[in-house]
Amino acid sequence: MKLIYQGKTKDVYSLADGNILLKFKDDVTGEDGVFDPGANQVGLQIEGAGQAGLRLTKYFFEILRDKGIPTHYIDANVENAEMIVKPATMFGNGLEVICRYRAVGSFLRRYGMYAKEGQSLDGFVEVTLKDDERNDPPISADGLDMLGILTLKEYEEMKQLTLTVSEVVKIELAKKGIELYDIKLEFGRIGEKGEVMLIDEISGGNMRAYKDGVYIEPLELEKLIVS
């Protein structure tokens, strides 16, 4: 296999059969040695973080596969912290799509004039550009279309997939008495027809989840869901 990209929390390799191997690392994002899933830099290493992230990702991707929801997932080896996926083309230099069920984080910072902390939201979907230099600015569907990043049709497909996937995750967490506040997803074009599909991962570092009003750390969330 050939290394094609080194990311903050995963390394990406191309395989001889044309598929892609993602190697999950124990590096996690944060600042000053404190874990923060929303940070744009690696802040520390947590032993077992790579395996934990993959274990939860495998769990959710296989549920989605059973439901016929399109993703890039093929297989995973948790012990080796490796996941094999279909090759995908990113939208521009990458997008992050957030589905929000509670007003927290950057949503509250932006819209605090109107929103109250923890206010219920009905699956609010927003898109940001993956751009560390500009702090991942939010962008509208029209902006994405005008800049040639994706079409309005692709945006609508991505939005509907976001709502579908997020609802699946929300329901699974609720089975354990856990409430999903928000989740960050990524999408790409896959196959000859460029079908819009879910890519990357679904781990504790990509969501805010609470139990009895208390925030659950990503590694603890994996234990609660998968064990």
C-alpha cells in the first residue's frame, strides 16, 4: 500500500485493488494538552483513541449498511485500527456538515441573540468549508453552487443524507439513554456516476452527546454504545 495523505487523526493509503485504507491514530485534536473535537490542531495523544474511534465508526457504518444507506465503508479491523473504504472525491477541499438538535457550541456563539443555550433544534443542518486558516467558515447552498463546489441537486442529496444518518445515530444513542446534541459528518462523490455518499468516520470525536445532562467524553461514549 502507498501513503497518500497524513491527516491529524488518520493516515490514508491507496491499496493495489483501488480501494483506500484509513489508519486511525491515537492523536486527537485539542489545545494545551486538553482534548477538543472541534479544534483544528493535534493537541495530545490518548492511548487507544484510534481503536475506540474505529470501533464506534464500524458499529454505525454497519447499521447504515444494513439499512441500505450509501457510505464508503467496506470493512474494518479494529485491532489494527484500520478501515477499508471505497475511493471518494471530496467536494472542493472538503466540507463538514453539522446536524444540530440542541443550540450549543458555534451555533450558540453565532446566534446567541436569538437562541438560548440548550434550546431544542429540529435537525438544523449547516455546512462549513474545511479551511483551518479561516476557521472553517459556514457557507450556504447557493454559495456552494456559485463557487462550483457542488450543485444545488448534490446539496439537497447531502442534506437529506445528513438528516437520515443523524436520525439513525440519534435513535441508537437514545437506546442507551443518551441524547445527541449535534453531529459532524462528511460526504464525497463515489463511483462512476459520482453518487453522494457518507465518508470519513462516525465516532465520539464527531458528536456532542449527553446523558442526564452531563457531557460524555468520546472514549466513554464508545464504551457505553459498543460494550
